[in-house]
Amino acid sequence: MTNNTTTETGTETLVDDVVDTLRTFELTEYEAKCFVALTRLREGTAKEVSDVADVPRARIYDSMDALHDRGLVSVQESKPRRFRAVAPREAVDLLERECQTRLDRLGTALPRLGSPDRTSGAGEVWTMEGEAAVVERLVTLVEDAETDVLLAIAVDALLGEDLLDALTAAVDRGVDVVIGSPSDAIRERLTGAVPDADVVETWTWWESHPIDPGAVTSVLMTDGDALLVSADAATDLPGVRKHRAVWTDSAEAPVVGLMRPLLANAIRD
């Protein structure tokens, strides 16, 4: 009895999780519940789906029509009508194609919204918080680099596969990549992952490693004009820290002129 109850609870949790996930793909709650129920049944009538999905019978048909329009359900025009869900792998592939189509459309449309007459403010500096946001900005700046990348990094958390791939790609397209770190482990990892980059030891921003709380975690300059400086920051939660960063892609920002020779000397000499 206990095993059956545990199994039922686990199934209910899985069903709820799948329903919640499907709703992120713009399915209504009823549509998501109907599709999950039909996947469990493989095929069934409106009454059968209603019983399994716990969806009012009056809402089954419009939900099925919406799922059919999206290619997730096939309909047999019998009496009573029968419905069949596409295979799970096919459903995932279909939703993935939908998302990619939307992203492609967005990627085409967004750049067209910028006014060609609008120039960015001279010397603007921006701030951001969160490890993921800092890593994404590091990756973007490296991907946009045309001539050189100077990076000093002291924490492994920022050195994910996306950044390593971006550094490798920069080297492959002829960008001069120089990376400094106070950490033996980080330098060893960089040497293995980006063998054609110039990896050196630097302590300019650090007195010890692991770094002290609140210390700089990374400094990046690309093409001598885009700059990002991140630092470790405490949170209200005990033992939990996050990254904060300031960055600019304007060579007119005073901080760029100040950091350019310091960074170059720190990791080139």
C-alpha cells in the first residue's frame, strides 16, 4: 500500500512538472493537462481524456482543436471522436522548432528597431549583477573582439564552457588573446582549453588566492575600447555571494583610458 501511494505521488508530481513546463510554450493549463493525459493514454475519447486530465468535458474539444492546430494531436473523425498524441520525441522536436523559429524572427526584427541616427552616449558605463549575466557579457565582448583580448580572471566560476569556447573562437579568427590569472589551476585549465592563447601569471588585483571577499574577480578589455570589471559581492544570505560588474563598450569612457595601460602591463609584462 505504501509503495502504491509513493508511486502515485511521484506520478502526480511528474505530471504537474510536465504541465508547468508545457505552459511555458504558450499552452493553456487545460491544453497542457489534455496533452499530458493523452500522452499517458496514447489515444482516447473526450470522456477518457477528461477523466484522466481532470478537465471539464466542455473544455476538452477546444483544447484538442488547439493542440491539433499545433500538430501535437491527431483526430479521428469517428463517433465519438478519438484523439491521439504525437510521440513524446516528436512533440519535443516540434516545440523546439517553434522556439527556434521565434528566436530567428526576433533576431531579425530586433536589430531593425535601432535608429540609425541614434548614437550611443559618449563614455557611458553600465552595471549588472549575477554570475550568469556577467558571464554572458564576458562571452559577448570576446565574441565581438576583432583585434585583441586582454583578460585577467581569478575565479573558476566565471570560466565556463561558453567563455572558453568564445576565447578559442577568438584565437581561431586571428585575435590576439592574452589571459592572466593568479591561480595555478585556472592557468592550467586555460592552457589546456585555449592552447594558442598566451596564458600568464598575474597578481595585480590580488594579494592572495583564493581571493579575498569583495575582491575583483575579472577584468576584460577587448580591442582597447570595451571594458568589463567584475567583483565578488556579499548577499543577505549567509555564505552566498554573487558577482557584480561595470562595463562599457565606449572607448570614450574615462575608465577605459585608465585601465588600458594598467591591464596591458599587468598581463603582458
